[in-house]
Amino acid sequence: MKPSVLFITKVCFLDAALEYIKEVKDYVDLHVLIEIDPHSKNTNILNVKRLVKDATFLNAKQLLSSQDYKGFIEYIEGCESFQFFVHHHPKSISFSSINKSFVLLKQIKKLKPDFIHFDDVSVRLVALSFLLNFNKEKLIMNVHDPVQHSGEIIIKNLFARKMFYRKVHKYVVFSKFSKSIFLEKYGYKKSCMALNLKPYNFYTNYGQSSPSKIYITFIGRISEYKGVDIFLDAINILNVKYPEVKYIIAGSPNNDLLAKNLIEKYTFENVKYIFDHLSNSKLCEIINLSQLIVCPYRDATQSGVIMTALALCAPIIVSNQGGLHEYVESGITGMISKPDAESFATAIETFIIDKIKHKQFSENIRNMDSSQFNFGKERILELYK
């Protein structure tokens, strides 16, 4: 008999979660709940116009446009259930959130899963950590970032983590580096499994690769730890010899001041800034027009940008921080650089000089053995036992 699993994820992790769901549903009886709220309904891979009033559980067909729903079908089919869990209150900590925790508890008692698997802690459901009353062996928790990124310390997330971690039996992280950091911080007696992220193939539903590769691109949320300034300082170096090369920096800023400072400091004519939330089609359009994606992060565990780039066959240059290098085959699918402007400029220059290098790397990605990203039945059943 297959184990029964309730997998609870959030919109912010949905591109990664869908790829996890796609394989795991073959090995377990999988129930999926996706938390969505007024702030997240238009983030990550979702573009939901409105949340149905007074509805807590909605299936994908009720919530998504017909076009977006088509992209979800292959992930939904084979699941025992696949629903969105709707929060209507804009604040993550509220009486409404407490009530939703009671509603979810009732649903858990109805489903009677063998395991409850949280895709990281949920601040909105922190009350559930007090309400859950079952054997500790039932609760599994993903940890996307064992330590919060520099410049992004959020106290309420730390509180939620403390409350949930008291009842967690097994933890899942997404790089060998993350596992070492987690065990160092929380104790080597913790049961922690490292599973790889999978390429975010969901994005292949949006647009075809362009034969014209114009840009060298940073894409993703604009935050201090992402090292956008390192990339811009590298551009400053490269512009002396290659002023004709074009660059894009695209993504939603962590704060408006950071975006303002970058635009004011780096006034390059060959850099296009797109400081906004990117729709699925826009994100894919930018990557498909790019010969190279750069991740000059100052610190990192792993990166969804890398997994998106791999899905769209775009070569990557990453910094040698955290677990980023675990997802890049140096000299084959991308390059690994020190997180400083000179090193990134040198790495980027190799692509500028060799006009077909990005095509060779892209072809290498296209020909990768996709099975290397599979977990396998044995590994998953090891988690759910």
C-alpha cells in the first residue's frame, strides 16, 4: 500500500513544488494544498485576477484561467487531490489566519494522511503548530534556506520556524551545502535529507526559444544578496572593450530604494532595467532572448533562476557561493566564478569573444540526461517511512 501524503506548499515555491509533485505522485497517494493570499496571487508562476470571496478550498480549474490551467494539467493528473488553500486577509498574522488553521486541521483529520509535508514553514498557519497533536513522525518540513539571506532577516519567519520545528521529524533541503549548514545550526542528530531541485519545466509552456540571442541577463528578485551591483561593476569593466554588448537586469526589487540607487549609480546606455514583477511569458521571453544568465550572488543555498535557465536551455554563470555550483557543470552548462566584478567580467568576456560558445553550452543543456534530476522511488519512500 502506498503511503498517504498531504503536501502543503505556497505560491512562492510553486515552480519548484510542481516538479516535485510530478514525480512523487507516482510513488505515494498525494494530496496537494497550495496556500494563496492577496499578495501572492500574482507572483511566481501564478496570475490570478481575484480570489473567490468566502471560499477556502478551490481546485485549479476554479481559480486559474483556461490557458494557465492547461499548463497545470500534467501536474494535477495522478494526484489524489490538488487544491488551493485561500487566505483572504492581507496580513499573515491575524484572527483570520488562526481560523484558517482550524479549518485546515479539520481537513487533515478528514484526510488522515500518513505524513504531512510542509514546503517550508507558513507564518499564516503558525497556529497550526500548536493545534497539531499527533506522533512527531508524521511531520516533514522542507527548508529552502537554513539561514536567512543577508539583508533579509524576517523575525516572524524565525518565530514560525521555531514553533513548527518543535514537532518536525524529518527535514528536506535542496543542496549538499544547505544540509551542512542546517545540521551545523540545528544539530547533527536531526534527520535531514538533501534532494535536488529539478529544472522548472513548467516554463517551457511559455514561448519558444529565439534564434536571436541579444542579451547577457540578470533575472530574478532584486535583493542585496543577489549581487546585482557586482554584475553592474563587471559591465563597467567590460564596457571599456565591448561597449556594443547589451545587458538586461529584470525582476521585482526587494525595496524601491535599492532599485533607485542602482539606476542612479549605474547609468549605462547598454543596460536595460525592468524593475517589475515578470509574468511567465515575459520572464521566458527575456531568457529566450539571452545568450547568458548570470547569478553573482554574495550568499546562496540554491537558486530557482538556475533551474529556470536549465529548463529553457540558457547557459549560466554563477558565483561559487553556497550550493549554486552543485547545479552547474563548469565548462559544459555554465561557468563558476568568484563573487567579484573582475572575476565575473572575465567569465562573461569568454562568451563575448567566442560568439558560438553560448550555442554550444545551450546544446549541452538540451542534451543533458534528465534522469539525473529524478529522485527515484527508493529515495522518496525512504523519506515517507
